[in-house]
Amino acid sequence: MRKRPKQQRSREMVRTLIDATARVIQRQGLDNTTTARIAEAAGVSVGSLYQYFGDKDALIQALMESLAEDIGSGLRRLPLLDNDDMRALIGNAIRFGFAVLHSRDGLYLELVRNWHRLPTNRVVDVLQQHFMELARLYFLRHYRDYPIENLEVRVFIVTNSVLFTMVRHISQNQGLIREEALASELTSMVANYMTLPPPAAEAHR
């Protein structure tokens, strides 16, 4: 971002441009999104746009960061820890993820289809951080039932594996795998892996 928004008016302009970027991607697709179309959708001149963002990539980066924050906020509002059943907790989180991908009138679907071309690290980092916090809280409550080591490693593996699988399903699936079946299998895989006893505990059995 070229110009950091310090005043309210500048912050509103940045928000307007990011929202316009989302609308143009929804309507035109990523390849047909241009700064000229974004400026038109925002109701500003291209010159005004360039005061804040150097190019289309900078706008898309800002959009991805905004979406990551939205997803993180949505996850924090989910009453996941109200349920002591780990399988139910994991299943709810995975189904929330699928629901998000189908929201925003096709915006997320278009972004997922172009996942490999986008600055997605921020999105993954937000999700990983949230699931790390969630896992810590859960296993602190249930440490006697589920003794676990290397929690950060397990959350890293789970977050990236599930996210990659969901992205592949959304972007390339030809209807051969039902989404609910995939959500169910992912839930079982994650629940079984997260509850594996530490190696030392296995050795003493």
C-alpha cells in the first residue's frame, strides 16, 4: 500500500477500494479484473486509486488480508469450545470452512480456483493461529483424556492438510466426491490424528 490511511476519510477510501476489488472479481473474474474497473466500481479516478495502491496486485493483497481477518473473526465467534466432543468440534470447524468458501456470491470460489497465483500466506497464517489457540484451550481442559506432545506440529500439519484438501475439492472436483462425505472423512482423520497418544505413552502400553 502506497499511502497509509491515517485520517478517517483515507481509511474509508481504502475500504471502498478493497470492497470494489471484491465486487469486480465476483463479476468479472480474476483475469478480467483491472485497476480501471476497480476504480470505476469504487466511483473514483484511477489517479485516486494509485495514491493508495500501486497496482492490481497490491489491491488483491489488501483484499486477501481483509478476508483473512473476516474469517478469523467468524471462527472466533463460533461456540466451538462449548462442545466437549472433539469430533463434533472439529466437524463444526470444517463445515464452517466449507460454508465460508461458498459465501460472498462466488468471490471465495474464484479466489480458490486461483489459489496458486494469490498471496494466500496471510489467510493460512490466520487460520493456523486460530486453530493453535483453540487446540491449546481444548487440550488444557482435557489433558487427562488426551495427553499430547508436539501440539504446534500437529496443528500445522492438520491446518495445511485440511486447507489444501478443501481447496483442491472446491477448485477441481467434478462432482465425484460429495462435500458432506469429504467433511466427514476429514473430521475422522483430524480427530484420530489429534488424539494419538505421545510416542512415550505408546511404548509403555
